Amino acid sequence: MADTDRQTRLDALLARPPVAQLMALLNTDGAETRIVGGAVRNTLLGLPTSDIDLATTLLPEAVTTRAKAAGLKVVPTGIAHGTVTVVVAHAPFEVTTLRRDVATDGRHATVVFSRSFEEDALRRDFTINQLSLAGDGVVHDYAGGLADLSARKVRFIGDPRLRIGEDFLRIMRFFRFHAEYGAGPLDAAGLSACVALTSGMTRLSAERVRAELLKLLAARGACCVVPDFVGSGVWGQTTGGHAADLDAFDRAIAAFPDSDAVTRLAALAVRGAGDPGALDEHFRLSRAEHTRLDDVARLLGRWPNPDAVTVSDVQRAGLDMGRTATADTLAVLAARLGMARARQLAELPTPVSPFRGAAVLALGVKPGPEIGVVLARAHDLWADTGFPDDQAAQAHCLAEAVRERTGQAPAQA
């Protein structure tokens, strides 16, 4: 990357009005505050920067006092660890006092406050995440992060085993950050340490693991990194040995490059009715995520032979279960259907039902569960005839559904 372009982006970051206001507020009377972490990394790479975190020599109480004196809202989001959130022009900024770890247990760290940016930087996970940007536009690098960023290399700071032992979630983050920012093979020393310490993952909460897993699956380089993730044993450790279909995962991404993490998880790991529950047990999925995986399992059961899936089958699935469930399942089946056919089927319009409960009542069916049964049968007949738009044909489907259910002609045909 050209130095001038890089510096222009850094200067533009510092010049954002809320950033400039907060930096000016905190960089007085001998205190120093810098932008740290992802905002610096992404700005250097020319990637979008949303969350901007700051590290400061000021104690949380001093940050709070200065911010409130300037009329800014302050939220004590992590006061025990030195973090307060300052809201400037509706934009939140996490401001954290420089820290030093005094004890770690593989999940959390006990810290004391510090005034050393270098000490604070070297407690972080990867070299590309320890960069800091001072108010004068200078990037400070204490661990070779700039070189690694240029080489697209994700490397632990210092001894990988020590870094992982401080927080075993860093195993997941190693794969995720390489999928997002790396290129080429994973760092050998980092990968070796992850494999050796995989059992430490059992100490983490399912929620933390889930969050990292979904970020990994959604990352731009997921198709290149997930095979290493599975092969390393980390996937098996976190899922109790749940099977992973790497071919289906790869084809799903190739066919649907804009697919989200839940679609990709389905492609990787959902093949039958029991899979969504098993994944939920290990990852504590949200209700919406579990529902999507369960819908995929149900449609896979409906389509045991993908080669026989027809346009009508796909349209009926969209009508019954929605477009998302249908698209997710077609992504899972892309390896068996062929990518072109999977995309073609996913682009089919979903029919809009012309049938309503009021029309069933008008044909003499009594209120209650029978209404739903008749509507379902009417949908079957409508699908069997190719989803006709003709109102007479639709009326015939509904009347026939009523006749089949009641054994007599509808009260009003």
C-alpha cells in the first residue's frame, strides 16, 4: 500500500468530527489517548471502519469527569476493566484505560491499570490488532504488525501458547481473523498451538464460541480457512464430533457468495432432523437461527432425492415455509444439484397464496381446525396444476379441497 494513501486515510479517521472532539478532550494536561485495534487495522487496509475504540492513560473516573464536563453522555460499560463508553454526536466510543494482565484463567483476565501503551499492546492477541494511532497521525507498532498487515499474515504476539492460554477463545479468533484479513497458509506456529490446546475450548461458554463461529463462517475467506478449522480438530472439539461436510460448504459459498453465516452453517452441518438440536446444544443458537436450521432439515427430509426436485417442488416449499428456508436448503444442496441449477431454482418467484380462511367459511366449512386442513389441500391442488393465476382454476382447487374434506359439494361453488 502506498504510504501517502495510507496516511491520508489515517488523517481522515482522526479528522472525523466526533473523533477529533473526543481526542482533543482527552489529550490535555499530560494525558495521552490513541485509537487502537480494529479501527487502525481496517483503516490501514482501506476497509470500512465503524466501531472506534480508544486507549488512554487516564483513569475511568477522569475520562468520565472530562466527558461530562463537556456535556457528553457517559456509560460505565466495563468500569471494572477500565472501560467507559462516551457518546459524541450519537456515536459511541469505548475508552479504556491502559492495562496490564496480572492473572488469566483461559477465559478472563485480572488487570491493573498502566500508563504504558507498549505494555497494553503486547497483552493483545495478534500483531495486526496491537497497532495504535496517536493524535499526531503516527502509527505505533510494538510487535511487527505493520509488516504482517502488508503480508496479510495473522500471527500471535510472542509465544502462541501463552497467548492462547490467556483466553482459549483466541483459537477461534485465529481462524476467524485469517479468514477475514489473511492470505495464503495459516501461520504454522499459531496453527500448531491451536491444535495442541484445542481441549481448552471446553472451558468457554457456548455463547462466546457461537459468536466467533458465525463470524468465521461469514468471513470473506471462510471457504479457504474452514477446512483447516475442521482439520485442526477445533470443530470436532466444539461440536462433540459432529460431522462436517466441507464439499457442501464450499459449493454453497461458490453458488451463493452472499450467503450469511446461518446458511453456511446449514451447508456445513445440517443433514437430518437431529442436527439443528445438536448444534443448538453446543452453540446456544438464537431462536431465529435454530428455526432456520430446523427448516432446512425439514426440507431436506421432503427432498430425499435432490435430482428429482422440480420447479413446482421449490415453489411449493416457498409457499409453505418461506423464501429463506427454500434458499437455505438449495444452498445446502448446491453440491448435489449443481451450482447453476441451485441458483436457478433459488431465483424462482415464490407464489402468493390466493386462498383465505374467509373463502373456506363461505363454502360452508365450519370454523376451527378444518379451515387449515382445507387450505393446505387447496394449496396442494393449486401446486399440482402449476399455480394457475386464473381465478376460475383457483376457485376449482378450493372447491375440490372442500369436497374432499367434507364429502359433499361446497355450499357455494
